[in-house]
Amino acid sequence: MKAIGFKTSLPISVEDSFIEFETAILQPSGRDILVKTSAISVNPVDYKIRQNSAKDMILETPKVIGWDATGTVEAVGEAVTFFKPGDAVYYAGDLTRSGSNAEYQLIDERIVGLKPSTLSNAEAAAMPLTALTAWESLYDRIRISEQKDKGKSILIIGGAGGVGSIAIQLAKKISGLKVITTASRTETKEWCLAMGADLVVNHKNLVEEIRAAGYQEVDFILDFVDLNAYWDAIAELIKPQGHIVSITGSATPIALNKLKNKSVTFSWELMYTRSMYQTDDMEEQHHILNKLAELFDNGTLKTTLNTTLKGFTAENLKEAHRLLESGKTIGKVVIEY
């Protein structure tokens, strides 16, 4: 099979930042399924790992990354119960294993869902990583429920990005929250409103903008951009006994003491935790993806695909990384085979 990877961490402008190569197709065992991929999506985690995982070294075998795909099940391991050959599937994958930038991939069935039947391969490939991240942020970390939280307010920092785009929809359409999100350009503001946001504010003057819009504080905050850059504003804007979730990490310590007097809860969210640690509830991602597929198929949710590149080539993968590294992408970028 053809795969695309890299032997060393290089700027995306360099010719060998991605290389095409041939490698063996492995056969599944246990709970693994073998998927013939048909479309892949690119996320910020892709370029961050490309930039940092092979610094100052040359790998013997190219590293294959990629954590969003759709495809067809070709073969199944002896312990597989969720899928059979011929099933159309979608999934985000596992950081600890070879990625989806290949014509075939082995993946554990417990983190795979049946592809939404109403979405094209490209539309579906845009969704797994971001939708799982948004879902887990809202329902596993904050534990939002429509019964007790409908009408409460949520601030989503980074509404036009991949995770923000689907988080807006889940927060508004499923949970009934008042959704405030950040965007600064006309096109990103329009995108957020199209996703269902009630209010879009400029992130450059966050506290002032939120307060001018009539919100002194908000019940929940999701950080999808840069926790360090917004921490002071987040700590000021969160309501007493509110909940903050961040997916961005921090290179320096975060002053959690700013939350003490308000008894605020803070949670990290990493979509890969279940697969990395083989948690007891690992197969919950299978069920979440199937729930999401139902929501796409009944029209409650819509894909956040915005850019499609045709052809599984190193040049298209470089272009997808260039787009994401620019920091100006709206929605998701997908490569369709």
C-alpha cells in the first residue's frame, strides 16, 4: 500500500517534509479492524507532531501520522463484534499507533463508528476528532444536561475552528445553551453564526466585549485556542461554581488559585486518553460516534467541512498542513482519495 510520512521534522515548505512510500498491509487480530481509507482530515495535532516528533534525527522508517478518516472495513480480527467486512466507518484513531495517512489502516473497533449515511466520505472524515473532543468536553467533563442546564451560558473560545464549529452545534442544538463564541474576521463571525452561535465577540477584548453584550459572567467556558493567552479573562468571566475545559495544554503553570474563591471546576480534555490508556470505558467512543452519526443523519448536526483537496498525495498533505499552520482556516480541511 501507499503511505505518506516523514523521516525528520522539517518545515512544510521543504520538499521532504512529507514523502510517499510503499509498505506492507498488516492483517488484523484481536479487536482490530483493517480499513481501506477513502478520505482523511487534518488537525492541528498533525502539524504539531510533524514539527516536533523527529527533531534533530532521521528515522529509519517514515512516521505515518493522521487522526481522522473514513473508509470501508476490509477484514476483522477474531474478537471483533461491532463490524464486518464492507461496513462504512469513520474514526479519529489512536496517538500511539500508525496514523490514517495511508491507503489501509489497522484500528481498534472500540474507537470506530459507523459512518453517517447521509454524509459523503469527505464530509464524514472532517468530523471524528473534533466531534469527539467537543462531545467529551461538554458531556464527559462538564456533564451538561438539557434538564438542568438549558438556558445557561457557554463561552467557546475559537468558534470557527474545527472543534469550535461542532461544539457550537452541540451546545446550542443538543443542550439548549446560550452560545457565545469568539471570532475577529467577518468570514469567521459569519461561520460561527451559521453554526448556531447566539453571539460572536472579538477575542482581542474578551472581558469588555462579553460585558458589553450583557453577560457579566458565563456558566461554562471551553478553551480551544490558547489557555495561557486567555487565562486571566477566563478566570474573570467564569461564574462562581462554573466549569472550564481546555484542550490546548500549557507550557507554563496555570494559576488555578484564581478559581478558588469561586469554587470553579477546571478540566483538561484529550480525546486520545481512552485509547492511549486502554481505559475501561474505551468503547464509549464507538457509541459516541454512532450517536453523532444519528444526529448528522437526522439533520440536527451538519458537517464542518470547508476545504476539500482531491487526491492522496504528499503535495496535498503538505498543502493541508500549510493551511492549518496559517492559523486562518475555517472549519475542516479534508483530502479525498
